[in-house]
Amino acid sequence: MNIMVFDVPAEKGGALSVLNDFYQEVAEYEDTNINWIFVVSTPVLKEVENIKVLRFPWIKKSWGHRFFFDQFISPKLVKKYKVDKIFSLQNVTIPRVNSEQILYVHQSLPFVNYSFSFKNNKLLWVYQNIIGKNIIISIKKAKRVIVQTEWMKQACVEKSKVSSLKVEVVPPRVNIEVNKHFEPLENSLSTFFYPANGAEYKNHRIILNACKELKKLNGKKYKVIFTLNGDENQHISDIYREVQEEQLPIFFEGSKTREEVFELYTKSILIFPSYIETFGLPLKEAKMHKGIILASDCPFSNEILGNYENAYYFDPFNSKELTILIDSFIKGSLTYVFSNEFDRNEKNKQLLDEIIC
């Protein structure tokens, strides 16, 4: 059997992690009678006896290059390699082919209630309204669909009008070894941490607004750490400028290694105000480190955190709610809840199992 895996968008972050994890599953799989062909852009994957890797870095030059590849090169590759089954990790199916297609959907923008305007954010508008329509059409075309969370499954079923039996939930693998847990010390209870990129929906501004309110309330010391440089885009540049003008204790420390992030889970309170996520990996990671989490009250955060004792929710569009939570920890009116419960990294289903079945 010949199985072709498409993931040309994957280049960094969560998408690349999913690709690498799946490649690892395939590389460790004992049945060498299946021939795997990975189609990627810039990632470097090792070829072995039954795994071939086709790299097309030129796809990243422009949207036009990507469109040309999707519409003309992809179907040719399927025919050239006599592909029996396609696994698309890129949210959309391959056009004009007869092979069975399994679709992995991890783009949540078409399924959330929040709408972006073309005037304020052209890129996210395109993802929501143009690429989003293609994703929904692809869900209908695919033989089976895989998503990361139950809320995404329900959203896909409702939006695409497909049977729930067609959509399978396979949570992403969280392969981390927790060596230390959160310590509720004076410094850690007044340090707040947000590991996120500069996308508008990551909602850094609500933290900025909360800090402005805190400036009026009390003089107690605290700090907030962003994994940004301050110049990622115009939106973040504006936030950085306001932080400097207001002299707020928000520190732009740039990107951090996974080890540094894990260390900060034990020494700070996680703030996660993002309102558009499929899974929200930092929520799971901070929970595994038994940390305190201030999270946006959204379907994905409620599903991941459940009834976790040290999780507190706020409206991601109401900075006053976040202000109250931060202030409560700074003042000590909210404290850490000790628990003997251990958040195990349960053995999740493997993507591979869903592809070869």
C-alpha cells in the first residue's frame, strides 16, 4: 500500500510538532509493507527504506506558489506514486484525485463565533471566510476526519453537516517529562507568564489593559512575561509602545526553549487569554506542572482544564475580570490549592492507528 502524507504548510510551532510526531510514529511502525511518501515544504525528515520525503521549499515564496502547488502539483504526485490513501495534515483535501482521503483539521478559525473584519485583519479574514470554506468543503469530501478536541468535533459536525461518526478525536501527544511542579512562593505568586506568538487573537491586549487598571488599584509589585520581542507586527508594536509609555511591568523576553517554558510553569502563574485555539497546549503543560492558570472562558480551555483546582476563568473580552484575578493573587486573597491528584499524561490514541485502519 502507498500512503501519501501532505503537510506543506508546516514550518514551525504546533503544526511542525504534529508533523514530526506523526513521522516518528510512522518511523517506529513495524509493518514495512506500507510505503510512505511525505510531501513537505521546508522541514527536513529522514528517508528510510519505506519512507520517501518530497520537499518543495519554493511553496513558501508566496500564496500564488502555494495555490499552484495545491491545484496542479499535488494531484500529479498522487497519480505518479500510485497512491492508495492520502493523509492530509493541512486542513484541506487534495483536488481531483480518486484516492481515499483522511483529513486532519487543526485550524479552528472557521469554527469560532468571533468574526474578523477584512478592514482590520485581512489575513485572518481570508482564513475565516475563504480558506475556511475550502476546509468545510474538504470535511464533506474526505472519507474520515480527525480533530484534536471534542469541541472541534462538534463544531465540524455542525458547520459541515456531516455525521459525527465520520469525525474522530485524537488529542495531540504531550511528550514531556515533568521533573518539578509549581512552587507557591511570594515571587511565583506575583509573576505572570504568557507563552504565545503575536497573532491578534492571542489577545495580549487584554493583559495590557488589565495592567493599566492594576496601576490605579495598588502599588504592589508584580511582573508579566511575554515570549515576544515587541516588533512581531503592528499590533504587537503598538502594545510594546503603550507598555513603555505607561511604564508597566510587562517584559518582552523573546522566544524561549521548551525547557525554559517548563521552568517558568513552576515559577509563575500562566495567563492564557487567547480566544481562538484548537487545543491550547500551554494549558495542558501548565496543568501537568500543577501550576496556577488564568484562562479565557472558552470551549477549548474548559475541555482541557476541566475541574482542575487551580484553574480560574475570565471573559477574554473583559479586562476587568482578568484585573480582579491578577490583583487577587498579588494581594494574597486567592492562593494556591494543594492537591495530591497527579495529572497524568494519559496514553493518547495514535494518529497512525486511524490512518492504517
